Amino acid sequence: MDKIQIEQLCDRVLHVGDISAAEALALAGVADKEALYGAADRIRRHFAGEAIDMCSIMNAQSGRCTEDCKWCAQSKHFQTGVAEYGFVNQDEAVQLALENSRQGVNRFSLVTSGRALSRGNVQKACAIYREIGQRSDIHLCASMGLLRGEELKALHEAGVTHYHCNIETAPSLFATLCTTHTLDEKARTIAEARAAGLKICSGGIIGMGESMGQRIEMALKLREWGVDSIPLNILTPIEGTPLYGKSPLTDEEVLTTIALFRFINPRAQIRFAGGRHLIAHIQEQALRCGISAALVGDYLTTIGSNIEQDKQLFARVRDTHEQPEREKAP
């Protein structure tokens, strides 16, 4: 596939519709990666604009998870030394949300370990969300496992606008990485969250042994589900988990994956998420090949990013990108 064919697919995405799995795989194999990245950035500019949608999370219940997800430090099946504690104190959660709001972060989410947050703790979460909503204008999100319709509706009524439930990986690979729940259960939660009035945040982790074709498979499944926000995590192999020792992805694999996700899901927010420290040296390139959003601050079990430094990075990259256009203006 040459540059003209890349641009033709880009124009189709911009003006007509979707690309196929075969076309995405052909894009993955192009020799002219800069043409691929530039086309993906053109799609990003068209659908997402220049703003970076920043979100932050709080690990609101940690460890002792019954699920056996092979990448996760919080599973009780693995010995990782992760902190273990019950549901967070309301004042602590509210203050963190307010601090993020003061720093200009767009969204705040409570994230809890476990198969599904208990009904009692969902009620506590709703009280936290209501107080945050009364004291700030930050958008509210939740990530609380495989909840059902009643709990999801309660979260929405408390002010939550987005529910997060990662697909994690390609459907063809999921069962080899987790045996205690299924992708069908995730699909049910996502469907019930949407029925409750919530928008959907769902992405996954790359670098868990999947092929590029399987990354495309994951992106296509997210398109099928009409996901609004796609966090792209890069595996941070944690000692004690079965995936510890996995070889890191190459820079080209990461950038190509981001570009393909943008081609396949043009209207979604494609979001920097966990593992950003592994690609610190190519973050500016990633912001120019499809990324339109970012998880900022600390993550669940790993240190994240400095919010002020992130804001400076995003402003610098977007300003650099826009400068030539301004110079042409009369």
C-alpha cells in the first residue's frame, strides 16, 4: 500500500465510512509509516479537534480481587505486594476530585478492584459523586466491574456520565488471559450501562502477546460496540503476575497501533492510559498519530504523570502543529 492508497482510505473514513479488517492489516504493513501517522492525525483533527480530554482516576478499593486476569497486580491469585484496602473514605475521594478539577482535568473516576462493587459500596460511591457534583463541574466516571442495570442506573442518577469496562484484548485471546469471567459478561455490562444512560469507556492493554491482527480485532470489536472513549494501555509487566518478563513492544508497534485504532474508531477519544512511562520518549509522536485524550496523574498500582507537565506537553505539541497554519493566515 502506497501513500496515495493511505490517503484514499483516510478520505473514506473522513467522508464515507469504515475500513475493513483486511484494509487495517494492510495499513499496519505499510513501509511509509509517516504517511500512516499523518493520515491518522488528520482523522483525529477532523473528529476530535485540538483539545486533549484529560481524565484522572482514584484507586478506590484495592487488592483481594477474585478474578485471575494475568496482567493485574490486584488479583488475589498472584503475589505482587500490592496495597490492599476497602472502599475509600468519602472526604478523601471528594478532595482528590476537587484538586483535579482545580488543575483543569476534565473527568474524574473512582476505580475499584473486584468482580463487581457491592451494592452497599455502590451507594457510598453515589454519595461521593453527588458531593463532587455539588462542589465542582468536573465530569464524573466510574469503573466498578461487572455491575448490573440497577446499580448502573443509580450511578447515572448520582451524576456519572461514563462507565468504564475494558474489553482488555482481542476476543480471540481473552480466554487465555482470564478464566474467571468472559467477554460476554463484559458485553452485558456495557449494554446495561448504555441502557442506563451512560456513555462507554472501554479499551485494553497492548503488549500481552497479541499479534497486530488481534489488536485490529480488538479495535473492530470496540467499533462494533460503539465505544465513546478508548484507553490504550501498554503492559507494565508486574513482578508476581504471569505476564512478568514479557518483552516490550517496539516504538513502531505502539505508534502503528495508535494510528490503526484512530482509523478504525475515528470518532472515539483515543486515550493515553497505563504504561505511558514506557513511551515517554515517543509521546509527542503519539499525539501526532491519533491520540486525543489522556489519563493523567497516578494510575491504579503504578505511578502516573505530573498533571502540570502533561498540560505543558499537550499545549506544546498542539501549538507546534498549528503554528504553520497561523503563519499562513493574513
